[in-house]
Amino acid sequence: MKTKIFFLALILVASMRSQTVELPVSWKLMTGDSVQFKQSNYNDNHWRTVSVPAQWETQGFPNYDGYAWYRVKFTVSKNDLKKELYLLLGKVDDIDETFLNGVLIGSTGKFPPVNESAWNLQRTYKIPKGLLKENNTLAVRVYDGGAPGGIIGGLIGLYTKQAFINEMYLGPAPKKSYTKLTTSNGLIAAVYDDKTNRIESVLPHIFQAYDSSHSVRAFASGIRPIVSIKPISVCYEANTHIIRARYNRFSIFYFAPFSTQEKIFYAVVQGNDNDISAVMFESNSGACELLHSEAARKNEKYFLFSFNDSLHNNSSIIENATQRIRSSKTSLVDDEVQFMKKIFSKARIPKNLTPQERNVVEQSIAVLKMSQVGEKEVFPLAQGQILASLPPGVWNIAWVRDGSYSIMTLARLGLFDEAKKGLEFMLNAESNHYKTYIHTDGKDHGIETDYQISVCRYFGTGKEESDFNSDGPNIEIDGFGLFLSAFSQYVAQSNDTIFFQKYLSMVSEKIAKPILHSIVENNLIRRESGPWERHLPGEQYSYTTAVCAVGLQQFAELCRSMNIPFEKYFAGAERLRKGIRENLVDDDGAVMGRTNVNKTNKEYYDGGSFEVFASGAITDAQLFSSHMKAYEKMLRVPDPMRGYIRTLSPDWYESQEWIFLDTRVATAYMRYGEKAKAKHLLDWITAQSTYNYNLIPELYGYEHATYEGAIPMVGFGAGTYLLALFDYYK
């Protein structure tokens, strides 16, 4: 009965929520700062056309920090002019001043020299009476102090007061708070917004950047059907990668095809020929030449979108696809559904899941599949990488850490081809760039020995990246341990001895050896940037030491099973376990997140410490009990339904509920036989996901449990959810 109430509430809320005035998806953007830019009559024809929302780094301004202005023109009907309206401007990274028809209507954050960021806040400005006209100009002054910049997400449009209230105050969780659906075939990715009923953008690669100065930019945006009606419902078709917008007399399916492995985006209209004959689409071109074509079959109408740029010539590909569709005896929509269903049938999915869990599990598998770069990608070294999130999530980057959890999950599922490709991506990527790194303190913080796995993450082309800021690069060692676990689990579960023998020398010398080299006098992994990109000179982290201990342990067990010398890896793992016990347990019996911190205010409480128990680095029931008792008081969200924040920090990002932590705590509870507590956390994530297209985000907002951060999250979301749920169901 409870589930029925949840779904009824969802239907009622969805029916109430609607924009009054939609703003265009294409805006103008110019870097720099001038008071002239706010004026309605200013000529912005020479400005760059961009899609909103999106980071400006992906819109032709890579690595740009500082001032920039957005401008957009829009019309309002005479009837809407009479209403009390609110402008929802999305989330602006970092600070904005917003002008309507040359008049300041709102500002959030504080500009330099104060420089107070408000990157995480939804902008909402009441429009002064009489200011709005039939023809309007909106100008937004933005300052970005670092990392992503611009209007990066959130809700955008003009709303009545009631619609605004419905949007911003959604009631108790679980609830719907996310509006985007992503489709990908590992080659291109597109994002659909269920508010505007349009494809916001289509990207020519699924990853974020080619290198430090070239970001991936959309080749199309604002793709939408030219119809006067709105969809009745929007969903993923059968938990696949296919987005379905259901209208009264027809449906539209949006997807990038796995079965054909083409860099073509499809919009397919299905229905009676009389109902679909007049349906057409509009679109905006992006950073390169936009190609489009049409084809028809009985009761189906296809719209194809592709591109040409310096790396691709898709003209013949889209022509051949059009001819193939016209002569095909089957629907490409059906072919794509069957493709993903074969993946589901191949996966080792527990049979006793609830219907809601089954939906989230299948959608999570689809997310894992969509997040791995395909074999037809033009950059050979890019193939196989698994992103931390899909677009529009800002972490559409291949981190070693997130990717390792994804590979462990794929191996657990029995999807060995995908797991193997994920491993081979890192085993063949270009790395070893930080063997030596002299920091500003004059010390060498490099790995000091040859290594293969990135110290942080990868550019999309398969080259090591290390996320520099003013403090220097991230040099993280946890990824070495996590990769060893992923490698060992894949070989053990697939029995792929040929793969093991092929890469044994590299894994031993360039992954396991650097871990052993990094163990210092106190039997912990040395100071490094840590799992949260804290930058140099860093600290000694319990998370890093734990995952390195487990990686060495699992690699030792694998080597022993293959009659390969293993003793030094066991010894290294034992040293690290000893180091945790001797250096990282406080007087309350709680494992500290890191060393070298103020013990009086307990700022060392860090959710990363849960990995000590979730990974099995320490198997001590009494220590786990005292640890959880202490951490429940400090990091548990004060709501009996919910999970854990990351740290006691004034930083917004760190103090939200992290789904990764919820899932790892659930896994830890399962290790100690506390199934009810584990299931409680998993049920919470399942219920939230059920309302939000079965997708799992990076964060739940602390106050209202809304979807926040990067969405959909892959290794730290879909991956660890599946690992924990499958632990529960064995």
C-alpha cells in the first residue's frame, strides 16, 4: 500500500509542475566584463551561441575563469504579462547579477574582492511588476573563480508563484526532484529535459575533454518536436538507454544506437501514420557541421542527427543509415531494446529482488553500459574507459577510483567483456607523468617509481590527467589499490588466466610495487592527495591505506592460486592493517579519516573511513561497532530514513548526503551480519531512485533530499548500489 501512495503522489506532483514561459535553449555568451552588456539594445550578434544550461568550458571556453556575460531574447504573451512571475535561472557557478531589460532583478553570491561563491544555489528572482514586455532581453553577469563556470544546471524558465512553489518545495522524500534523462551508446551522449521536452544537447563523445585546453562541445542542441502538445509521461523504455516520451496518440523515442555503433542520434516517432505524418523536428547546430536526415517505415518516422568535424566524416554513415532504415524489416527501437535486454539476461541478477529493486538494478546496468567508451571511438586509447558520471553530470571523466568500482561491479555481474575492457583501458593508457613532482615545499611528492595507473584520472583520449589547482596536482595512491582489487576480482571470477599472464608483470611492477614503495615508517600509505582531491602536500588517509591493503591482499591471494610468489603482497597488506590500528583509531574507538588533524573538534571524522570496514581491510566487530556508534552522532543525517554526509565541513559539497557512503555503509553492515540496517539504507536509495527514472545521483541535498551533484553517477552510484544490494541477496 505504501508503494501505491508514493506513485499517486508522484502523479499529482507531476501534474502540478509546469513552466509558464520557456526560455530558449540557445543563448549568447561573451567573456569579459562591460556595463554595456546589460542593455537591451546592445548588439550581441558577434557573441558565441551556446546552449544553456552547460559549463562554458564545454561551449568553447576551456579553462576560462573570470567574468563573462550571457544574453538571451524571449517573448511573453499578453496573457502571461498579467501574471506574477518568477525567473528561475538555474545554478550559476559561481556568482551572478541578472538584468531584465537592462534592470537588475537579482544577484547571488559576492563578486571579487569578497568573492563568495554560490555555485550550488538555484537562482530564483521575482520579476518586478511592469518590467516584463512582450519582447524581452535577459542579461546575466557571471564570475567564475575556478573549475566549471557559467549557468551549469538547475531549473530555467519563468514560473507563476504557484508553479514556483511546486518546483521548489517538493514535500517529504522520497520524491521526484530530477528532470534529466541521458542516452548514450558509448560514442555519443544526449540529454533530455522533461521540463522543456527537448534534447538539451548532443555530444560527439561521451567524455568531457580531449586535453587541458580542448573540451568536448555539443554538435546539436534544442532538438524538439514541433507539436503543440506536451507528453503525457516520460521514462526509460524497459529500463534501457532509450528515452520514451509518450503523447496522446504517438510516442517519440530518443537514443544513440548500440546495435549499429554509429555516431548518430535518433528521434523515432511511432504511431498511426495519420497521426505522425505531420510531426517534424527543430534543432540548433553546435560546434561543427550538423547533419540530419529523415526516413519512414510503416507507423514509424525517423529523424537522424549526426555531424562532421576535423575527426569525423559521418556524411556517408548517415546516408547509409537512412537507406538501411527504409529497407529494414524490423524497428531500430525494438532492436535497441533487445540489445539491452540481452545484457540484462546475461548479467547475474538475484532472482528475489522486489519489482522496484529490479527496475533500479536494470537501469543501473544500463547506466554502466552507457558510461563505457565504445570500440568505434576515433581515439584508440579512449576505448573501454568508464566515466564517473554521464552528462549532464559534470564528472563525465574517467577516474581510476570510480572506474575501479564499476569494474568490480561488472565482474560481479558476470559482464566480463565490459570489465576486461575497463581494465585494459587503464593498462594501456598513457601515464607515469608524476614519477617525480617537486612541490612548492621543495619535496618530491611523485610516485618515485615507474607506474601505470593514473594518479587521478584521464583525459578522454586516454592520457593521464591530474586536476591542477593553485596548490598543485592531485597525486592519489588509492587508485592503485582499487585497481588491484578490480584486476584480481575480474580474474578470479572470469578465470581469465590468459589475461592474468599477459599483464602480470605490469601489474606487479607498476601497480603493486608503487603501493609497497609508498608504505612508510608508521605502516600507513604516505602523505598524498587522498580520495577527495585535497591536493598536495596532503595527509595520510584511512581510505587510501584500507583500499591499498585490500588490493595487495586480493592480489596476493590471486598470485597464490596461480603458483606465483605472493608473500611480499601479504606482508604489505598486514603492515597497512597494523598501521590503521596503531595510528588511526581514536579514544572513542572510531577510525579517523586522516592523520595530522585537530583531535579536539574531531575534524578527522570523514566518511571515507567507512571503507576500512566495507572493503574488509579490518575485520573487527567490536571496532566496527564503536566506530559506527561514534560516526552516527557526527555524520548521520538527522532523519531516521536517511544516510551519511562526508565530513563536518562548512563546504556545501562535503556536507551533503553521499550515496557512495550510504552504499558502502550498507556493504559494511552486511559484513557484520546486520542485514536490517543494510536494507534500510538500500531501501532509501531504491525509493528515491524509483521517483527519478531509476537513476542514482552523487548526492542528496542535506535539507530536502533533492537530487544534487553529478547525475547519473556511475561507479559511486550505480556500481556500489549494485554491489551492496547483491551482497544483501547473495
